[in-house]
Amino acid sequence: MKQPSHGPTVKSTFLEGGRVLMVALNRPKELNTMTDQMQADLERVLDWAEEEPSVWAIVVTGTLAPASTKAFCAGQDLKEWLAKKEHDQRRRLLDTPNGFGSISRRLSRKPLIAAVDGLCLGGGLELVLNCDLVIATQHSTFGFPEVSKGVFVAQGGIPRLLLLCGRTLASELLFLGRPVDAQTARDKFRIVNEVVPTTEALLPAVLRMAQQIIANSPAAVQLTKLAMVDTLRRGHRGFLDDAALGTLREEELGDGIELATAAAVLRDEFDEWARGPDMREGLRAFAEKRKPRWSDPVKITEKKKASKL
């Protein structure tokens, strides 16, 4: 399979026969802090992965090398940031619809797995909070030090943290600026799914999780992910509830046209899944007591072309 185009600040690797794309931040000497170049590289890779039907899951990680400085991502590269003019700083915060690292606000249909080894701070934690599953080594640390530097958590981390652990615990992380270890991030703050003992144990654990995901129907997994994102954006009720109740009204969609469009996209996705091969294949394989043979979902751009015909 052709590698997605990007610069040297990230590395991309295909795993599991190309079904899983692993994207590694590649500035270990700088603690994988985010630069404009890394932001652009991640944008290109993730946009490509979103469009590529054969990629069913995405892993995001730091530099997985025991000898390297341990950091998943320590946030923004402050030297580059301080060199910007004030106007450019504000524009950067406002003009990144997919958020920090092109992930922290990305509405991806593909499952995102974060593999964290070492420091996960500031924007790095905002990035992780928008991943679906998180596995971390026990020596990893998580935190929002922004307030200690006069900075605001501005790339989508606040609402996602509130949804994960509630106001009281979110306030502890956000107001104190104090990092926590991986076990605490898992047991208390619900940020991490699984903690592994060493760097060497991280990738095998991530692959086990990815293998379980790609054993399932990609069409069903992606529709499930879209429905989850829709529900989180719109509140207690998702589009399937509204469709069943016949109560989907534009005035209920807090973000107006954007969310109305998202709900329409979800209805189209649901219709396509219902007409597609995977549901029939899954039920037939179950009846025949064999493993299902799943199909790649239709490429997004092909869906857009078909909708205009």
C-alpha cells in the first residue's frame, strides 16, 4: 500500500496487513512538542487515513524507543509559539478546526487508539482525550500545566475532560496544573483504558486491541463511532432516537446548520449500512459458524460524488 504523504516530524507504519495505520510523533529530542510543521504533517496523514477505505483503525503514539526521551507529546513547542506575533497566535487557536495535532477536535469515523509512553501534557492530553481508546505505560504522566504558564486549555480538552470524569475531578486537573501518573489517570480520572508495565509491552497491548477492532465489521464500527460522536455533540439523545421518535428538529441542534448537516450525514450512513453487505455477511457467517468476510467501506469522496448524481 502507498504510504501517505508527510514530512519528517511524523512516521507512519502499516500494521495488520494495512488495516491499522500507526502514526508516531517524531521529535523525541523536543519531547514531541507540536510545531506548525508537525501539525501540517498530521493533518495530511489523518485526512488521508480518513479517506482510505482499507484503513480500519488508527494508532497515534510518540517515539517508541526505550533509549529515547520518554514523551508522547509535551504540548506546544513554546519557542516557536513565542516567536509568533500575537495576531498569529490567536489565529492559530481559532483556525484549527481539527484541533491540536489535527486530532483534539477531529470528528473521525475511524477508531483512534492512543499509545502513550511518557509525558502527555497540555495539548498532548487534549489530543488523547479525543481518542477512543488509550493505553499507557505505568511511567507515563498526564496533566494540564497551562494555568501555571498563564495559558488556557483551548483545543477541545475541557468539554471532553468534563464528559469523562465530571466537574469536580476535571477542576482538579485544570485548576491545579498538577500532573498525575498513568494508574491515577485510569482509576480516578477515567482517561486511560489500560496500563502496561513497560515501553516494550505497549505496542503488543495496542495491537491486541486493534486486532479485536478490525475483527469486526468496519462499516458497523464506523457507523457506531459516528453515532457516538453525534450523541456527544448533541447531548443525551442521538440521531437514531430522533429518527425512531420522529422528533428530529433543527431548532434542537445547538450548532445550527453544522449539526443539522451532521444528522443528515448520519441518516445517509445508516441507510448505506442497512443496504450494504456487512450486515448480511455477519448474520450469514454466524448461521454458518464461520468467520465473516468483511468488505471495505465506500470511500468518502465516492459517497459525495454519488450523492450529487
